[in-house]
Amino acid sequence: MAGERGLADLFAVEVIRARLRAASDLYGLGRREDAAAHLAAAREGYAGLSRRVSVREPRLDREIRVALHLLDRWMAEGETRERVRERISPVADQLMEGALSALVWSAVRFDPRVQAETLRRLLRELDTTYARAAPPPAPGDDRARRAFQRAYGLLARAQTVASDIQDSLGPVRDPVVLPLATLRAQAFPGDLGPPPPPEEGEPPPPAVPPAPPAVSRLLDDVSGVLGRRYRL
């Protein structure tokens, strides 16, 4: 198992990616103020990693900081949705992957046990954040609304990490992957936008998101499956 710093760095980058996912989707929906708030949180998160990234990859560190600053300016200026989203994607994917390469040895990053523990940490953060949102957030409650949006980003990243390790999950793939998909469909049927109309013969999405205690039980079950599978 990786040392605590390696796990902390993996988790930190996933949290940044979660914020960028929320920012991208919200800007695409025309919710510029909320998008800018999540981008600012992503910039703050990367600031905590920047110095150590710059030691090994100074040009990469500068590229990341410049890209985040540019996105901040574009959002403030009302740049087109397409251009902002097209720029966020490589920052969250290739550039953040480069930052991980500078911070954590590849043998550690791609170790399924390490990835599974990173996923468990994401699930704990998702649980706490979703409870803080007390969904559905009350109108005008900026803190709860943004917690709900952050929870969406964390769940999206948790699903990505689960997909990355699905081959090593073996017989417990479904008990990990399917509950997360179910939670996504119930809590965020339209992602961060309005839910689409149901297909013919399909039930409509829930009128309200699942309550935090039910989400906690689901996430605890998934975390337990991961713990037993990888002996964490």
C-alpha cells in the first residue's frame, strides 16, 4: 500500500477533478456564478500541490496555473460555453494526470489497492458533502446548493475510479459499480440540470433526491465491499 502522502495526493487530485467537473457542467448550463465558485475551489486545491509539482515538472506546473487562470478570466468575461468546456476537459484529464505523474510513482498510482482506497476516500467525502447539502437544497441557500453540486462532481469521479479498477474487482464488480449508477440516477437524474423526460415505458425520476441516511448506507455498503475485496 502507498504511503499516506501518495494516497493524499491521489485523493487531492480527484477532488480537484470533481470541482472541475461541476464547474464545466454548470457553465454549460449558464450558471456562471456557481461554475466560477467551483473553479475557484479547484484553483485553491491545486495551489496546495503546485510547489511540489513544480520541483519535478516546472513547465507543467506553469501550464496548469495559466490554464486555470485563463478559465477564471473567461468565466468572468462570459466566454462561450463551448470554449470554456473544451478548455476545462484537458485540464481535468491530461494536465491533472501529468500532475499525478509528478507527485506519485506510476507503480503506486496504478496499483488497484491504492485506487480502491482512493475510491473509498472519495465515497466518504461524498457522504459528508451530500449530507451537508440536505437535498433538495432550499432556494437561496448557496452553501447547500454548492454542496449538492460538489457531491455530483465527487460521485462522477467515484464512478470513473470504479471504472478504472473494474477488471480487478472481479466478482464484486456489480456490488460496486451498480449502486453508484443507481445513486447517480436517483440523486442527479439530469446531472446538474433538469431531468430529461423518461423514455416510453420507463418510470419518471424521483420527485426528490434520496435522503442522506439512505445515501450513507449505500456508500457504506460499497466501501465495505471494497475493503473486503482489497483487504483495506
